[in-house]
Amino acid sequence: MGKKTAIDQLGWGVNLILTIFFDPLIQGINRILKGRPIVGIIWILTAGLFWIGWIIDIVTMITKKKITFLA
């Protein structure tokens, strides 16, 4: 499995709330910390790939499934 970051250590509910309200920033930083700096910067600058990635991140959080969409 990949590296665990401080964001991954948060509880499920807190992580879901952060994903809903601050996904491009939080998930962009998370991708940078996991060793994917290019993807993380693109995620931040394009607001989660023009909100499509934001929706995928929320669905992934709610269903608790491992979907690796540019993760």
C-alpha cells in the first residue's frame, strides 16, 4: 500500500468534510506528500481537474472503495 500521510490519519468523518469543502487544496497537498508532486500541483491549480476529480474523491470517500484516479 502507499505511504500514509497526516491527512490519511484523520478520522473518516473529518476527512469527508475536508474533502467536500476543500478537496482541491487538501487532496492536492496529499498527492504531493505521497510523492506525486506534478499531479498534486495540477490538482490544486485546476480545482480537482475541473471538479470531476472532486466528485470522484467524494464518491470514493462515501463508498470507502479504493479508486486510484490520479492518486
